[in-house]
Amino acid sequence: MMKTPVGLVTVTLSAAILLAASLLIVTGTQGEDRAHPPHVTAPAAKQAPRH
């Protein structure tokens, strides 16, 4: 384990970045689900060829 100040800062910043990234991913995906509930849509009809 690194006990130097540089090592402690590196480990702390790495942990904070990973925590922040994971929280942003979790809250981002939950926000999308709540704001935009899934819609069931029928497939688009084929258009007749134009002559």
C-alpha cells in the first residue's frame, strides 16, 4: 500500500471518480426510465413504390 501523500491522493481521487461515474450512470438511466416510459409502437407500414 502506498503511504506517501501522492499515493494517498491518487487512490482517493481514483475512488471518487469511480464513485461519481457510477452514480451518474445509475441516476441517468433511472431518470430516462421515469421521464420517458417505454412506448409500444407498431412497425412502420411499407410504403407503396412510386412510379
